[in-house]
Amino acid sequence: MLNQYETVFICTPVLSEPQVKEAVKKFRDLIAGYGGDMIHEESWGMKKLAYPIQKKSTGFYHMFEFKAEPSLIAKIETDFRRDEKIIRFMTVKLDKYAIEYSTKRKRLQKEKTEKKEV
């Protein structure tokens, strides 16, 4: 049974843009390699952290929404812990209400970008 998950992770701010993209690609490929199905992905860019982590006050935020077996989460989180480019991560299982909200949010975001283009 596939569950739907959302993972937000923060890359260390000392990375260059290509290094951040490489780290994101690594985890995207990991999810696919472990049999997960990517639904949505967002890059939130460099943001200020609420409190310092490893003496850093900013980081590159990225969000994945995907479907996967529950056993996949432990594997991915182990890889997040081992990667020194990642300073924080959090994975949550989405219930039906969160999935509904996520779908609605993506639709509104899409409409907003379409209005800007016109």
C-alpha cells in the first residue's frame, strides 16, 4: 500500500547553486530508485532559519511530495542523516485532508502563475 508523504529538507547555505541542484537530484533519484513515485517538487530558495543550526542562520529549502511504501521513509531518512549537505529534514505522512489541501494549493499556485503570464 502506497502512502503519500511530504518531505522538506534544508541544504547548508555554503553550497553553490549547482551543488544544491546536485543534492536535490540525488534525493529525487533515491526516491525513484527505492520505488517511490514523485508527485510534486518545490524549491523555496534561500531562507532565514528560525534558529541557528550548526552555526548557520540560513539554508536552501526544498520540498518533495511523493507516494511510497512506508519502509522507504526509513531508508531515505538514513540517507538524509548521512549527507553533510543536509542540515535538517522532516517527513510527514499526508492524510486525506492534507492531500486535498495540497492539491488545492498547487491548483491556486498554478492559476496565480497563469495570471502573471497574461
